[in-house]
Amino acid sequence: MVKRKVPDSELTPEELRRREAQRAQQQAAVAARERGEVFESTRRTTFPKRKPLEARKEAERILIRKSENAARRRTVQKAIKADRAKAPDVVVVPIYWKGEAKQMARVLLACSDVEKALETSKWKVMLDSGHKYTPGQKFAHWEHKGVKLRVEIGPREAERGECTVARTFAPGEPALRKQRVSVDSLLDVLAELHAMKNPGDEGGGGGSAVADAEEEANAEPGRAGRLRVARERAAQEGSRAWSAPGGGGGGGGDDLDDDFLATGAGREDGDEDKHEDQAKAPSAKKSKTAGSTSASSAPKRKVVKF
């Protein structure tokens, strides 16, 4: 098939200019070849290689699919953030010593069991198993977010299959705590504490001197004295076993009061008297030193011997 030559009268001005520039380039190339030179065109137009039609359509489909997946992912992320922003009804806080891997594993396993037991109920439960904050700081965080109920599980409670349930009435105030609660009766205890409006409904708040007395009465012989000594020392130092700056909860869930003692396993009831004697010893030393200073301040008589 022979192409018909289009006359110049039918061409557009842009096409005419292009053809004139092409003729000029051809004439310059012929002249350079006659002189034995290499002609280099001043006009170099390189057009990118266009992909086939099917490849372009596939690329468009990939872009559309990516945009749809991104929109779907953003919707899911927004729903997850909104769900996380809602405070749970009950928070489970594990309590364990740092560096004790076996102890941590036992406590976290017990906490997961409690979480599974509460998932089937009406309560929205969350397990706060983070390592960044102490239990006391976790207590304060959830109290200020409006969580009134929490379940505390320590090492000894994990071994016994029990937990401590705490009910807070105001952020930063001591919580009302029920110790040695079994998993079977956990739902009933949570419902009972949730129905309370003020800490006086059970005759006392969260400091619980009554609970301490009950614990000492139920303790084995020899341990009650250690518990009293540990509480006295904790009161003197102004600290608690598991509390942290800003902690609003009133102590941890485990009865680790005897951990304040350097050698708690070897102490008996008679050690409380020793502790009181040691507390009185500094005052006796002060009185002796005060008497010696008063005697030294008195004027001395000079004795002359012949």
C-alpha cells in the first residue's frame, strides 16, 4: 500500500515548521558527510517507551486495589482506636518482681485465666501486662480513666489460684480490697463491689486494718509477728511494697508484707520485742551523750600538788 503524499496546503503550521526543521537537519548532515565530518544533531528528542495496553490496564487495576485496601485498613484502624479509647469495666493487673521469669510466667498465666473467665460475662475486661510502668502507676492510670474495678494477682495468689479484687471510689484515694477471692466467686464479688456507692457500705475503706487483723489471725504461728514487724517498718519508711509515685491503689494484690524483712524466714514472734528494743536503743544513747556533755561543760577545779 502506497501512502499518499499530503500537499503542503493541507498541513498545519506546526507540521510545516517540523518538516522545515527536518529538511535543514538533512542538508546539514549531507554537507558534513561531504566534508568528511561526523554530524551531530542539535535536536535530540527521546520519547519514553510506552507500555503495552494490557500492562497499563493492569497497573491501573493495581492502583485501584491499593487505594481500596488502604481505605479499608484506615476504617479498621479507626474502629480499633475507638475501641481502645473506651475504658474497660475491669482491669487485671499482674504483680511480680522484675527479673523473676518463672514467677512472671505463673502470674501472667493466672491473669490470662481470669481474663478468659470474665470474657464470657457482661464485664469488659482488659489485661494490663505492660512492663514499662509499676503496678502502682497502672492503678493510678486506670483510676483516672474511670475504671472502678480491678483484679490484682501476685505470685502467692497465682499459686493458690486466688486473686484480690479492688473497688475505687475516687482517683488517688485508697481502694476497698477483698483478698483471697477464688475465680469461681469472682463474678459475685465484682457485682457486689460494683453495687457499692461509697466505701462505708461495708464498714470501712481501703486501708483495711480489719483485713490486716484477719490476716494475722489466719496466719500460721510465727508469721503473725513477722507481719506486724513488717507493717511497722513500712509505716516508718513511709512506703509500701508495690506502690509507686502517683499510685492510687493502696498496695498490690499479693500479701508480700514479709518481703520487707532482710531474713524473714528466720524471725519468730519474739523478734517483735527485739525490734522495739532496737528502736529504744538510740534514745538511750542520746540520753547518755547528753549527760556526758553536761558534765564536761561544768567548770573543773585545779588541784596543785606540793
